[in-house]
Amino acid sequence: MVTFIINRLIRSVIVLLLVSIVTFTFMQLVPGGPFSSDAGGRPRSPEVQRKLEAQYGLDRPPVVQYFDYMRRLLFHFDLGPSLRQKDFTVNELMFGVEGSDPLNVPVAVSAEVGFLSFVLAVIVGIPMGVISAVFRNKFPDHFAMFISTIGISVPNFVMGLILILIFSLGLGILPVYGWGDDWKQMVLPVITLGTGGMAFIARLTRASLLEVLGQDYIRTARSKGLTEWVVLNRHALSNALIPVVTIMGPLLAAWLTGTFLVEHVFAIPGIGKFFVTAVFDRDYSVIMAAILFYSVVLVFANLAVDVSYGYLDPRIRFD
């Protein structure tokens, strides 16, 4: 197990380096730049652009820029200055300024939204899939699959707008926007984000469990006189959850690092809004930081998923 984790960590470092190289390269190839226009969208003169590029080191060769960025990141955890929001560094934009509340910084807010949505998707999606498989082709199955079809078919931002129309503007029981000041602000964003994942997990759990319930060892367990609950809980469910756990890693990583549309719909101060704004502004430092942050979370989430395989199925061994 230890050897497996070490090997995966080494591979993860290589993957992250490749991600940083590809991201940096594509940013250099995209037309325009962070200083081609001012805050009002008016084009700057070539002279002003050259002065600003020299000030931030963007006039140097791309290879030199890349190695300088990685040196500051690896040795000082310095993500560099924001090229468009000149009063802030990227560290301050993502992790807050000195003395700020750790629970209210953009990274923490996005993590809260993502984690709560993930918990909702798991605790509702897996039981829904199990019930649907156990009562196959009966009313509980049809009802669960109807709900999951809606959850998969309706995009997050549309679901958010529908919930706002019903519960905020219609019934007036939940706030339209914000996060953290009141628990009621968390309800609509979490449901909006968690619904799609819940539906996908439910359908995958159902399909996987139906496949496992048709295996020979399940028929053998039933022939021994074991109750259906014991067969389901001890023999079928753990194997059926392996495909479900596989998709949980990328799902959790995506949610923890900010879901841009949901944060935009509910005006949540997460890292999503900084990334979207940075793409339009060509704010290279923020783009690099956001993509690398997502990549790190994704890599470690996938590592956690791989390690969990051995606990779900003892037949799986790590080389």
C-alpha cells in the first residue's frame, strides 16, 4: 500500500507539472493580453502595453516566465500578482488577506458549497439507487428514475433559477443570493449543485447493483438461506459501489474547487467568479492558480478513490 501511494504521488507530481506547462503554453498562444485594454474596456496604446508588460515581467521569453513562476510557487507558495486587480495578489484573492476570517475566503466558501452538495448527493443518491434496484420495475423504481432523469436533464443554472422562482420569489421562504450569513442561504445553492450529482449517482448505483445481484455468488448466498438484507448489505452493495466511488473523486474535486455557474447565479463569493473574470481579462496569474488548484484537488481525490477500492473489495491488491 505504501509503495502504491508513493508511486502515485510521483506520478501526480509529473501530471501537475504537465498541466502547468500546457496551461502556460495555451495562455501564451491566446490572442490579446492582460494589458491590451483598461478596466473600462478601452484599448491601450502599444507604448503603455509595453511598459506594463515590462513592469510585470511579461516582456521576457516565455520559458523564463514559466520557470520564474514555478520557482516562486514551489519555494515561496507565491502565486504572483493579479494582473488586472492591481491592489491584490492571487494569494489574497483566493485565500484572503491577513486577518480575514478563514471560513469566508473564496477557497473555503467554494469548498463549503461543494462539500455540502457532495454529501447531499451521496446520502440521497445511493439509497435512491439501492431502492430502485431492489424494487426493479415497480413504483419506487419508476419514481426514483423519474426524479433522477429530471436531475440529469436540467442544467444547474436552470435548476437554480427554478428554485429561486419557487422558494424565493414565490413562497418567500428562502433568500435569493449570498452565503454564510444564514443557514437558509445555503439551502438553494446546495440543492441546485447536488441534484445533478445525486441523479447520476442514483442511476449508476441502480445499474451497478442490478449487475451484481445477477452474479453467481449472490445466488449462492441466497441458496444458503441468508436474508435479502444480509445478501444486499454484506455481499452485493460493497462490490456495486466500486463504479460509484470511481466517479466520486472527479465529482468531489469539481465541486470543492468551485462551480462557476452556481456561484454566479446565487452571487456566492467563491473562486469561480475570479476564474471566469480572469479568463475574460486574460489575468494569467489567476488562471494558472485556479487550474493548478483544481488539478491538485482532482489528483488527490482520485488517489483517495484508488485507495478505497481495497476496502470495498478485499480481492483488489495494490502492486
